[in-house]
Amino acid sequence: MAHSPEPREAPAKCICGCSNGISSQFNGSLKEGGHVVVNTTRNLSLELHLELLPLPRLSDLTSFDMTSYPYPLIPTPQGDWRKSLYDLHAIRMAGIHNIFIRSFNAIIYHAPNITSEDVPSFMKFCSIVAASIHEHHSVEEQVIFPFFESKLGKGAMDANVTQHHDFMPKFDEWSDLCQNILAKQSKFDPTDFVLLLRESTDLLSVHLIEEVPTMESSILRKHFSEAELHDLEERLAKHLQERASVWGLPILFASGDISYNSWFPDEIPGFLIFIARHIVMRFAWKTWRYGQSDKYCRLKDEFKSMYNL
């Protein structure tokens, strides 16, 4: 077996509350004491990225660094997202990323047991997960990252964008497969389906973990005023309200867990939340039954052991 290159320690503080137990699940991507360990040949410096935590190219990571199934959840960063805009960003990102992580774990969990009758509803669930990932990255690259670079300097968020490019081709291939199966142009083979998914999500799950500390409260306080962050929130709310689909909103419930991370998007109008929770989820129950949580963002009992809860 090929040996991994000598790891380089990134002396960047992880504020996610990582414990020894979580660290062991990262298969070496975190080192005890909260230091991120990455295998990279690129010379990433804190100064270059204006104190934002450096992110390695995912293509530089070996299989040793990849997280095994089930993908571990991201611990909720410290702070109060309701009272502090500085705390909000890391907490919100961790909450959203955990929605994706639970979704991936749910897909891998259910795939081997999907019957021919289940395939259409399962593919709809998978397609909504794929669309949510695409929309999330669109928001980051069109709204969040340009906003940060307007203050931090052009290129400050390039490492984050580069990681998107590392795993998205395979993810798009899997997303296309979902559509082809739904259109009956391809057959559903659970083994091939999961293998193709994991060609991207084994990398993507690492990215979801590593991106959160780049939004650390103490970093934002050094570079942004509250007024500037309020401006960003207004842009995000406008973008979300223009693009949000009531048919996709239930992923917030079906893959969320407010007991683990209490963040919930208060910028979405209450009537849309009501429709998504009480009408869409009831109408499309076959699709949303694959989620790991119920319509009130409560993790189902059968999945608690997956996260040692």
C-alpha cells in the first residue's frame, strides 16, 4: 500500500469543539489539540489568505485522509447565532453542512434496500439533495465569497472555490445518474449507485468539515463591522427568497436536527415553512421518508446510534 506523504500541520485553531472521539473518526484529518492536519504539496499560508484557515486541494488528499461511512457530523461552533452576527456564520454553515452529511448517510443507508417500487421516490429524494448542494455552492460563490473578497482581497476565498471544483465533476455525474434513473434511461444498481456517490462525497464530506472554521467568529470580528454583516444578511435573504422552492424546503426538516444545532433559517417566510412542513411533506411522504429526521427536525431513533447520540 502506498504511503501517505508526510503530513503538514496547519496551525489554525478549530473552534468546532472537536473531541478525541471525533478526531479519530476523521482518520487523521484532525490532530488532537484542535490542529487541522492536511496532506498537501501546496504552500498555503495564513498571511496569504488574510488569517482565513487554509484549505488544501482535495485532489492532494489520499484515501487515508478520507472519512469512512457514516460520515461524522460537524460539532456546533461556540456562540449564539440569534444574538451575534459574528457567531451566526460558522454555526449556520455547520448546520447546513450537517444537513448534507445526514442526507448522504441516509442515501447510503437506504440504497441497498430500495425495491423497484421505491426507486422513483428514492431518486426524487436524491435529486433534491443534489439540487441543494448545487444551490448552496451557488450562494457561496455568487454572494458570500465575493462579499468577503471585497474586504479581504481578491483571491482570499480561492481555496474554497478550488475544493468545489475538485469534487463537483463526480458529484454532477452522480446527479445526472439520478435524473437518468428517474427518467428510466438508466437502471438502478445500488452498489454502483453508492460507489459513484462516494467518489465525490468522500471528498465532499471533508470539505464540509474544513470550510466551517473559515467563518470563525474571531476572524470575522477582525475584518467586518456589524453593519457590513447586516448587509450580507440582506443579500442572502434576497437571494434565498428569489430561488427557494417549497418542494425542496423539507430537506431542512428531514435532514436537520435542532437538538444538535439549533440554527434554523428565520429569513424564510413562516407561511412557506408551514406549507413545506405540513402540506409538501404529507403530499410527498414517499420521498421524504428517506430523511433521517421527522418534519420537526427531530432525529429518528434508528439513526441516533449512527452519530453516537
